[in-house]
Amino acid sequence: QGVTEGYNGTIFAYGQTGSGKSFTMQGVVDPSTQKGIIPRAFEHIFESVQCAENAKFLVRASYLEIYNEDIRDLLGADTKQKLE
């Protein structure tokens, strides 16, 4: 809820390869009961923004992967491109 009050929010998923981090974050569209944290959080944020009166919002999101000290932007055009 603090995000809609101007506080930054971070979700950090850490664990072994194959332990379900990506599924937990992304989930699947159908059935809707298996949506991940990201789509659920976005729904909540945009519902809150839509209901707010006399307020402006700027919503920015990033989705990064850090693996073997390489950083990738998973929302970028080329998800294989390493960031500096």
C-alpha cells in the first residue's frame, strides 16, 4: 500500500536454479488463481491509481535478473543483452 503513497517497493527473489522463483514472480494467465506476484501487484497498483482522486501518479517498473554476476533487463527488447 505504501507504493501508492510514494514509497519505492522492491521484491527480491533468491534461490537455487529451478526452485520456482520465475513462476512465483510471473505465474500463468490461466487459471487466474496461478497469477504470480508481478501481475497481482500491478493489478493492485493500477486499481488504486484509478480510484485515487486529486492525485497524479508516475508508475515505473524494472524486472532484472542477476545470475553469475551478469545483470539482464527482462523487460528490455533483448533479454539476453547484459547490462553494465
